[in-house]
Amino acid sequence: MNLSHILVARGLLTESHLNDALALQRAEGLRLDRALVQLGLLTEGQLLELMSQQLDIPLVQLQDLTIDPEVLRSLPSKVVYRKRLVPISRENGILNVATSDAFDLYAFDDLRLSTGLDVRPVLAPRDDIEKVIKTHYGLGGDTLDEMVGADGLESMTSAVDGGEDLLEAAQEASVIKLVNEIIIEAVNERASDIHIEPYEHQMSIRYRIDGVLQEASVPPQMHRFQAAIISRIKILANLNIAERRIPQDGRIKFQVGGRQVDVRVSVIPMLFGEGVVMRLLDKSNVLFTLQQLGMDDDTYGLFKGLIDRPHGIFLVTGPTGAGKTTTLYAALNAIVGPGIKVLTVEDPVEYHLQGVNQIPVNYQVGMTFEKGLRAILRHDPDVVMIGEIRDLETARAATQAAMTGHLVLSTLHTNDSASAAMRLVEMGVEPFLVSSTMIGAMAQRLVRRVCPKCREDYEPEPGTLPRDLVLAPSERLARGTGCPHCRNTGYRGRSGLYELLVMNEVIAERIIERAPSPQIVAAGRSSGLRLLREDGWIKVRAGVTTPDEVVLCTAL
């Protein structure tokens, strides 16, 4: 029986669906199995299971295997890239090779001749094979192989000083494809940043995933195309490719799988070339609710009560990368509506919010936070968001806006919520103005979540936990053992830790007295302030994160 008869006999396909697939097969010259998958009539997994049964070829899960590096060297990288074949084990002269194409028998005949081994196929999903190739053989290796074999390579890669040659090299189809692969891989891995770093004999590419930089596997020949790759990025960002002496900033817009991704590009000259950092802003991943960000019901109730007030200043504090802007966006999302006018001043505008009027800062023409804030007050807003209070002028303008009946939301760089008020005082705002306009402050940090795929519960050994984490007898915690889903880190995704300080009379008195932060903390504790570290231990006990993550981002 051929494939179509088997599928119909097993009830996996109707005659009508089969006719549709045969029509596509004739029209586009596809194989029947690929036509079925393209039409969505069968999944790749269903076809592989069927092929495994009919052809007596084992079906394996590559993510469950540990492949010996010596085995990976059994096949030339060119064969791996071109045929999408991965050697997974070798024993007694038999080389097991994973493929997603059960019909490519000629490829295995060629392998037997070239290796002198008995090559046996096993089946695996194409996506799993692609992940193994990227992990062990390097990102963009097939594109680099094409480039290395192309005519005129030397003239292209050596064009470091000639602007015209660099422009020509950067527009080569293979270079365009390589840069696209670097960015698409970052989007697929949920990276927030791409770091391209030049060294004397190599070029490093690292992705920041869940706040931690992780090295991308890069073929060694990538270094030879460094100038062309960076020039291509500069062209996309509308930067001057001939200028390599001063820093440059730009922006790129991409569509990846139907998702719009904005990329902020920063290029800085370094010792062995130009370093590039690309910040990825995925618009589909910003409009979170506050509960999705990790805020529990009690904190959310207090927070919602503050942002529903008609006037006052509310500050979100924390270091760079703590998710402050994302929290403010979520807050605006919770209060925006047809009866409220919301205006923001941002540097830059990272995400577009429906129903919110957003203004970008432009220092080149004198459009600062302070000038923008004073101007938008004439537009009669109900709520104003300032990207960051950086100086006395902006702080005074924000205070004035709060006193004249506006709710002002902004961010500040302090370690805890209690320091926010005193930071405004240190900037030069009068203490009585701070105490009368500030309604609250929230410090936050981001911790990595335990990976749901490799999560396991365990009972920690005595003496291995921080002294302020107290567990009940036999209480169990969660950790990740590491798997391909989380790049063997044990973590996937992040959650927020929150420390919400609500202004009261005692705290206001301490601010007027210019009291140090510990006294403000004590005043807050008396009215129920929960510290960042305490919120972290709640999430540890709930199995959201691990003690190591909480210790890493909080201090005793």
C-alpha cells in the first residue's frame, strides 16, 4: 500500500482531503507528505509515527539524548547543514543518524560510502534537528558555508576600509540571510538583547535571555564576515556605514512570524571593530496585566487603589532592567478608558499603547522630560507618565503637576521603596512638597521562574538555605533540572518581586524631618510594608522561583 492508501485506511485522511493534497502536489511539485503538512491535514509528528511503523525506523526524542561530541564529528558540517542530518550515537561500527525525511535514502547511501560505517537512520522532528544543529554546529553555519564557497570572497571580506565595497558586501544575499538568522533566533529564544562583540581572532554573539547573557554557538568562520554583518545591521538601522569612529544609534522594524518586533541598535567602536547591542522590543509581549507580572492579590489591591486616585505622584523604583517601564505600561492599561486622558513622555517610546498619547524625548532639539511635561499639562491630561525622573527640573515639574490635580506615574533609580522620597529631596525638591504630593512608591526586581518542563520538587538539606528563609518541617521547594526547553538553565520566563510603600502620616513626618531610609522603612513596616526579600520567599514557597534567584537580586 502506498502512503495515501495507508492514511485513508487508518482514518487519518478523507478522500476529499487526499484530492486537495494531490492537487497541491501537482501544482507545486511537492511530495505528497509535504503537501499534507503544508495544508495542515497532518502534523509532522503524525507522519513520523506512521513512517516509523511502516518502515521499521525508530522514532527518537532528541531533547532527551546527550550526544557525545566525538560522535558529532563523524559527519562533515557541510553534510549536516545541507542534508539536515545529525549523528546521535556510534557503536560497533554503526552510526545512528537522525533525519526528518524518511524518503531521502540516497543521502544515507552517500554517508555509508564517505564514512565507511554502517549508517542507520532514526526519525526525529525537523525542529528538534534544527535545534541540535544550532547548538552543536553553530548559528547560521549553512549560510556561512555558502559564503565561504562563493566566488570573490576575499574582495568582499577584506573590504574594511572601502565604504563602497562594504555597502556591496552588506547587501549580498548570504549576508542578509545571516543577519536575519541571528535576529530570528533571538526572537525564537525570547531574548531581550543581542550582543555582537568583536575580538582579535573571533566574533562573539550572546543573547540576554531572562536577564542572563548566554553564549550563542557560532562557527569560527563567522569572524571573517564581521565587517559585512555589522554593515548590514547599520544599513537596516539607517546608520552611516562609513563612520566607524563614533557611537551611533538607530532603530529597525521587523515582522517575525506575524509579530512586529522593534529593534533598538547601538553601535560603538572598539579595539578590534565595532560592537553592536540590539534591544528587541516584541510588541506582542508587553501588554501584561499586573497579575501576569507576578503581583499577588493583596499587593494588586493596594496598587490599584493608588493608581485610581485623581492626583499625586507614584514612583516605581529599581535598577536598570528590573521591569519598571513594563509595570507602568501595565498600570496604564489597567486605568485607561474613554473617560480618562493619558499622556506620556518617554525616552524612547518603547511600545505603543492604544488610547494613550505618547511623546518621545528628543534632546537634539531641546525636547527634554521637563519641557515635555510642562507642555502636555496644557493638554488637560488626567494621568501623566514620565519615563524617568532624572533631574531637579523634571522632579519639580512632576511635583507641580501632582499639586494641580494630575496623577503622575514615573520611575526612579533607587534600591528600595523607602529611598524614593529621599531621592527627590536630595535632588532639591522641598521635603514638605514631597510628603504632600507623593502617594506611594514600589520597588521591584525580576527573578527567573522555574522551568515547567524540567521542574522537580525537592526537600532542601538543613543549613543550605538563607537564614531568613524559614520552612515548615518536610516542606518541599521547586527547581529545574535543565532541558532543551530552558537551554539547560532550569529557568524559563521571569516574575516580579514587589515592595509597595503606601504613604501615611507617619512616613510623611519622617520625610519632612529628612529621616534616613531605615526610619522610613520602620514607619512603613508598622503599617504592613512587605520587603522585596519577603515577597521573594513567598514565591519560593509557592514553587515559582528558587532561593538562589531571590538572594541574587535582594539584600539582607
